[in-house]
Amino acid sequence: MHRIDWKFFSLLLVVSSVLSLAPTTKAAEQPTVSEVLKGNLDYVQNSVVPAAEAMPADKFSFAPTNGEFKGVRTYAQLIKHIAVWNYRFGASILEEKPPVDTGGADENGPDTLNSKAEVTKYLADSFAYLQKAIATIDQKNLLVPIKAPWGKPVTRLGMAVSGIDHPFDLYGQMVEYLRLNGIVPPASR
């Protein structure tokens, strides 16, 4: 009889251990839509912002001029361009006007921002705003049509994906500018 009790106790212990490891609900395992989008934006932000800060202040007016680079944005304009679109994507998701001046049609941001400190703050603040906007996306509003900055209807999901894709696309240019100045991008160190 003692053996039967031990076997029963062992079986009970194994079953209770397995049950304690099993998730209580399937939903507890799954991240929310905004958490998934935030994770992707975090990755981009953690590449772009340190790259912006890596360029010395005296090189913020740098733009390559040789070959096919003629007429491209300066490093400061490139960073402000990313920030402008972060604000525009975020404002579209929130269905409001951007909370700051995004400059003119050239999409290079306000002409009043020129120093490294001003430009990098503008960039960091734009990511914070886009993060705030992405945090509002959920299953209910994910596919609801909203007005894009370029006028056509788009979904919040589409706008969030653009907000993640655009800065990362331009990050490649930032890397090129840094390397042309002998600087290894922080993400490559």
C-alpha cells in the first residue's frame, strides 16, 4: 500500500508541475499589435539616434559632392528629414496635426534648427512622438482607414509600417555619411 501512495504522489507532482508551466490563456502568450510595432520601432530608433549623435558637430553640414552625390541633403538635413516624417506618420496615426514645425515642402525640417544639439533633440523627440502614436494602435483600429500625409487613405498599420521603414531606409545614408568621414557607426562597433 505504501508503494501505491508513492506512485500516486509522484503522478500528482508531475501533473501539477506540468499544469503550472502551461499558460493559463492563449492571449497571455501573444503580444499586442502595438507591442510588436514598438519592438520594431525600438530597433530602428536604437540604430538611428546613436548614428545621428556619432557625427561630430562640425560635420553636421557635411554632404558628399563627388560622383552621383551631387545635390544630396546634408547630414543635418537628413536627420531632420527622418524626424519630419516621424512626426507626420505619428500625427496621421493620431489623426492630428504634428505638434511641432515640420518645415516646408523640401521635407528638410525647420531652417531654425541647425546645431547638433537642436537637430538630435528634434530627432529624439520625433521618435518619442511616433512611439506614442504607435502605442494607440490596437485590434479595433488597426485596419480603420485614416488620411495619410500625402492625402490618400491608409490604415494605421500601414502608417506604422511606413514609420518604421522610412527611418531605417535613410539609416543606410547616415552610415555612408559617417563612413565617408572616417566614423564607424555605433551599431557596427
